[in-house]
Amino acid sequence: MEFINLGISMVKMRGKAVTVVCDPYSPSPAGLKYQAIDSHLVTQSSDDEDHNSKDKLLGNPVFVQGPGEYEVKGVRVIGLRTDTNAKPNTIYHLVIDGINILHCGLLNRKLDEKEIDDLGGVDVLIVPVGALDTLNPHDVVELITKLEPSIVIPTYYHQAHLNEKRYGKLQDLSLFLKEIGKPDVAPQSKFSITKDKMPEEMQIVVLSTAS
């Protein structure tokens, strides 16, 4: 399946028969742009406009927001609420083409052992690293150590063209890459993987923002 980063914490995942979009945002206030997307399933980590916009979504997707267990177009989804007083958030464990994916939205607290057990295995971890109302790089690395994913895709870090008023305090990606000991990871436009091709050693995948 294929992963494409659309900026902020929005990721498009395209499997053999289904397209999933996580955390769609409104392009104009964000300062970014992307093409309209046909999708089957959309997950929303919060009711903030940066994570639940319908502006560029075509077709008739099923929208999932909040905790619970769902099945849409053959995709199994578990939503786990990770609210704090500062920010509401739901993380989503999805199984697409046999691949276990955890999209963390804007996770801003550590997960306890029960929550980690409830999520089950994680092949691909999509996690915010910019430390703006989210985990700092040190805590992200701690989460990665506990979950032991094969692939880590960082999101929600400072990027060119982002609205500086809204996102100017996001940390640079380099701080996370330095913390995890992978300072020289080169960005790529998209990433594809199948269940049987998961790397034996954990891999950091930096996706440039599509437009």
C-alpha cells in the first residue's frame, strides 16, 4: 500500500481496494494546498478545522471520529481517545491489506501499558513530532521504543509555506531525527510497502508534502 503526506497531520493511504484519509484540513487557513481526493474512509482525530475539513474530499466517504471499533470497506478501525485538558484527540489503529497502522493525530500525552496492549501490534506508526501541543521528540522516541513499529512516518513539524501565525512554533523535523539517531534521512514523495516486505530493522520514512 501507498502513503502520501499532505501536510500537518493529514496522510492519504491507498490500499488495493480502499483509500483512507486521516485528519483532512482546510488548505487556505493552513497555508498549504492539495488536490481533491476520492476516498472511502476518513478518520478525524478531533473536531478542530485542521483535522476534520471536508473541503477537498470527493465521493461519499465514511467519516469516523471518536473512540470505538469500526469496519469500513474491509478496513478494521479502533479509535482510542487520548484527551487531555489541553487538547482532545483520538488515535486510530487501522488494518489495511494486513498492515497494522497507527495514526496518532495530535497525540500530546504518553500512552499507558493498557492502551498499548489494547492497540495490538503496529507495523506503521504515523506520529506528530513538532511538539506544538504534542509529544516532544524525546517522548516520541520513547513511544516508538514501546510500540516497536517497522516503519515510522513523522508528521506535524515545521514546513515551508505553513501559516506562521498558526504553526510558527512547530519544531523542525531535524530535532526529532537527531533524537532518534537518524539525522540524514532523505525525504521522498511517497512510500509503498506490503506486509511481507516489512524491514527487519525499524525505518524512518520522511515524506515530503504533496500538493
